[in-house]
Amino acid sequence: MFNFAKLFGKGPFSGLQAHMHKVEGCIAKLQEIFDLFFEGKHEEIEAKALALSDEEHEADIIKNEIRNNLSKSYFLSVDRSQLLDIIHLQDSIADQAEDVAQFLVMRRLKAPATLEKLLRDSVNKNIDAFWDVVKIINKLDALEEASFGGVEAEKVRTLTSQIAFKEHEADVIKGAFLKELFNIADDLSTAEFYLWNYHIEHINKISHLSEKLAMRIDTLVAIKS
Amino acid sequence: MAIDSILIFIVLVAGMYMLWNIGANDVANAMGTSVGSKALTLKNAVIIAAILEFVGAFVLGGNVTETIQSGIVNPSMFEGRTMVFVLGMISALLATALWLQVATFFRWPVSTTHAIVGAVLGFGSVVGGIHAVDWSCVGSIALSWVISPVFSGIIAFLLFTYVQRKVLFSLCPVSSTIKIAPYMLAGVLLTVFISLGSNGIKNLSLSLSMGTVLLISSVIATIGFFAAKIFLAKPFREGMAIHVSELQGEQLHAISKATKHLARFKMIGAEPHASEVNAMIINLKSIADELRTRKKEESHISLEYQIVEKIFAYLQIVSACCVAFAHGSNDVANAVGPVAAVLDMIKNPGTLGHSSTVPIWLLGLGGLGIVVGLATYGWRVIETIGEKITMLTPTRGFCAEFAAATSILIASKMGLPISTTQCVVGAVLGVGLAKGLSALNLKVLRDIFMSWVLTLPCSAITAILVYYFLNALFGSYSLG
């Protein structure tokens, strides 16, 4: 007898969301790390950074599972290469968080007051942009129900433009930070200068990657409605 | 006389077993979609299937039954050898039952239809000789096996694309659904009744002209249209109210378009009005911001789509009825065809297939057999299949079922024995091609192909072997 149920495979979105959940954990830990950093509790950061690395590794495992289970014999509603792109971007956000955390424990930096405010702004803006893209990923099943169009697509579009704007704001903050950094460069050691530069570059990539991820989902819903 | 009774007994038992098998296994593939999408509870699905399978078999089962009874193998080629024909038909039936049992044990994806056609063909061509088989009839059956799933797929694809455009991509999906659902219902009724009534219904000795059929069908469709309109007018008001608060999406879209146009105007060169344009853009942005903050957090899958699915669940009840009816009308023949052939030959050995109309009581018995299979075992298969295909929501399920039912009905009307399961699979793949389903296992295509090439020779050879066995037992007797 023909088993009809065999026709239906498990959709890839629940996997993507499970992976994103791990990435959320990484970013939440990064936020805590920065809170500790600004409070000057450097000794606690190290443990948190290790926990973040663990979470990043768990995300990697889920990512590989999804990749391996994306069998060619399934016909998917979303292009396979696009799915791989999405999971890759999600994962690179976790990688980015790990990078930032790892360099934060390299040396016990104390930011000058002017830099600290800008750094705080930058962290908040970047993490803000990330939480917006989480909303989009959580919408994937609703999007599929709506066949990637209509009201749900409109919501994704709104969120995407919101993230794009936050990314732009983050860039502006980064510019201000760099300007300030070069202002006081003569008072810093080479290592300190390098580290500050590294931090701002890498924190800023979180909003950049979030925007890219949002744009990928946005291309799924393009020109429908 | 004794030998007649023994043969009639054997053929009836084998026929009833086949009917039970169809009710137990095949019905599930047709009804599982409705249970999976939760348009029907298991109990309601079984009740609907029981009633409409019976009606389908009783009213429209005759056409395909005749094909199997006397279309594939021409009984008049067995002039003077009626016993050979009778034994052949019995062995075809037994071989199919046997083969199905083996296939079920090994979980091979075979179709009852392919098995019985292969068995009849095998016995006919080997025992009766190459000329006993009506090859043009066989050719059209083979063609219909390829065409029917493809045809279902195309209809399902088109229908689901239409639902996407009209409902899913709409910015107010609930009111769009309420608007198009009556047309959908009318369309279903029109299709079903036209395909049912064209050329009249032989079993009820109802002969209708095409004009009458069109008239009756459109009257029924119109009644359905207004009934749906009245039915949908009230209970989904709350659903319609939602889109008012959800209008923000649409508003935001419009405002962002306006902003873009203004920005373009600025880019082209808005020299004398530049400051005004700037002010306008800033204004629009603040309106958009205000709208955005008013926006509430939504649940996972928004309520609107849940209501859309609820309305489509009602439509799916109708399409499920169509599928059950269509299934009964096509698959009953797999068991009843050979039985009818044997009974006809034993009762009127002289006329050799000239009285080719299937006795109506036999079709009723066929319907009953399917219902028994469904009631004793089939409901459990429906349950398991339903549990596994939850991703098929009513919007998708309705499109797939309607497409499958249409192509099965057309085949039944033309007297072509096709695999109903493959039609449903074709329809589901059609919905998938329209990007309606998140993951479809394309390995089943290989299964379908295997079912074509594997079943035919196997059941044919089994039928021939069973024939020689029966011939050794009963061959020395003669009928009457």
C-alpha cells in the first residue's frame, strides 16, 4: 500500500528558529558581559565569555544538523541556497558575539568617559537591531502560512526597514566613536588604541549582520502582494 | 450446478476481501488530508467517507466496473470457452488480493488499480491470446495513469495560486476569504455536478441532455453560492474587525511609498520647493513612527490567518465529500469488476458479455464492502495518516482535494480505472510547486513510478500462475 504520509517532510523553519534561539542566548550573554564591563567587574567577564563560547558551539551543532538534513530529495518552499544563506548569517551573528566577548577579556580596559558613552550607545543600538531580526525569524512560520506575501510580508518589510535604519544609526555612532578615539589617541598605548578600534569595529558588525539577515528574509517576500 | 455455486462463492469471497482491503487502506489516502488539516474530526471523516464512498460506488461505479469486466479483455473472444474466462477472472481477483497482501507486508507502494488491471491483462493476453485483449482500451488506461496525477497537479497548482493571489497576499485576508469563498463553493458544485451528470447517469437510468445538466448544475451552484454568503455573513465579523487594527501594515506601506516618491522628487531636483519637500518627508516619517508605536505585538501566526483557515475548513468538508465520492466511484470497480464478469458469464453463458451493464445490487454490495473495511480497520489508518500530515492546512488541503476529486471524477465518468492515491499525490505536489508546503519528499515520485513498472508484471504473472492452479482444480468441469 502507498503510504501517503511519506510525502510530507518536516519543514526547515523550526530548525532555523531553534538555531536562532541559541544565537539569542549568545547575544543576551554579550549584553550581560557589557553590563559587567561598564561596571568594571572584569573578573566575572571571563566566566561569562566562556559560557557564551559554549552557547555558540551549541548553535554550531544545530547549524550542522540543519545542513545535513537538508536532503536533496525534498522539495522546499524556500530555495535551498537561500536557506543555507540564512542559517549562515544567523550563525555569523553568534560568531561575532563570541569574537567581541573574547577580545573584551584580553586586557582590563577602562574607557575614558567620552568614549564610554559612545560605546554604550553603540552596544545598545547594535543589540537592538538584533532583537528586531529575531522578531522576523520568529515570523517565518506565519510567513509560510501566508505563502510569503500579504500582511505578514508587510510586517517583515516594516521590520526590515526599521533594522536598516538602526544599522545606519549604529554606523553614525561608530563614526563619532572613532573620531573621539583619534582625538585622544596620543594618550593611549598602542595596545589600547588597537583594542578600542577592534571593539567598535566588531560590535558594529552585529547590526550589519542583522540587517543582512533581515534583507535575506525580505528577498523571500519580494514582489508579492 | 454445484460447480457454479462453488465458483460464485469463491469470487464473492475474494471480491469482498478486496473491497475490505480498499476500505481499510485506500480510503485513508483520500481522507487523511482532511483529518490532517483538522477540517474534520476522525469520526466525521469516517462518517462522510462511509456515506459518500457508498453513494459514489452505487451511482457512478458502473462505468469503471464495465471496463474491468469486459473492456480490457473481450469476453466474446472466449466463445465456447466460458469456463476459461470465468476461471481467469477469478484468478485475476485472487492474484490481486494475494499480491496486495505481499506488498502490504513488505510496505511496497503499490496501487490496487494497477494490480487488478495488470492481473486481468496478464491472464487475458497469455490464456486468451494476444487478440483477446483490447489494446486500445489498455493504451488509454495506461495513458490515464500518467495524465491523471499530472492533471490533478496542474489544477491544484492553478487553484492554489489563485488562493494565494486573492487571499494570502491580500492585506485583509479575512474579508477577502469571505468574498471569494462563495465563488469557490459554487465552482466546486458546478464542476462536480457537471462531471457527474454529463451523458446521464446510467445506473439510475437517468439520461440527461447537456443543457439540462448545465441548468441543474448552475441552479445547485447558485443555491450553494447564496447559502455560503448567508452562512459567512455573521460569525466571522470579529475576524473582519481585526483587519481594521491591522490596517497599520497597509498604512505604513503607503506612507513609505509616499516618502520614497518624495525622496525621488528631491533627487531629481526640487530646487524651489526643496525645503517644503524636506518638511513633508519629516512629517511623513513622524506619522510612520507614531503608527509603528501603536502597533501591538502579534501572536506567532496571526489571528487573521487562523480565521482564514477556519473558513477554508468548511470548504474542505465539501471537497472531502467530493474526494470520497470520487474514490468510491473509481475504486469499487477494482473488486466488483471481476465479480460482475464472473456472475454475468455464469448466469448467461450464451450471451458472452453482451449484457454488459453491471447489476445495481452488486455496486451496492461493493459500496457496502468498502464501508465495512473502513469501519473495521480503515479509520485507524486514517488516524495515523492524519497525525502525520498536519502541515497540510485547510487552504492547501482544499485545493489539493478539489483538484484530485475533479480528475478522479472525470476518469470515473470515462470508465478509466486510475489510482486515486496517485491523483491526490499529484494534487499535493501541485500545491507544493506553488510554494504552498514547506517540504515535500520527492522520493515518492520514484515510488509512483515503481508502482507502475513493478505492479503490472508481478500481478500479471501471479494471475497466470493462479489461473493454471485453478484450471487444474476445476478445468475438467463445465458450466451449466
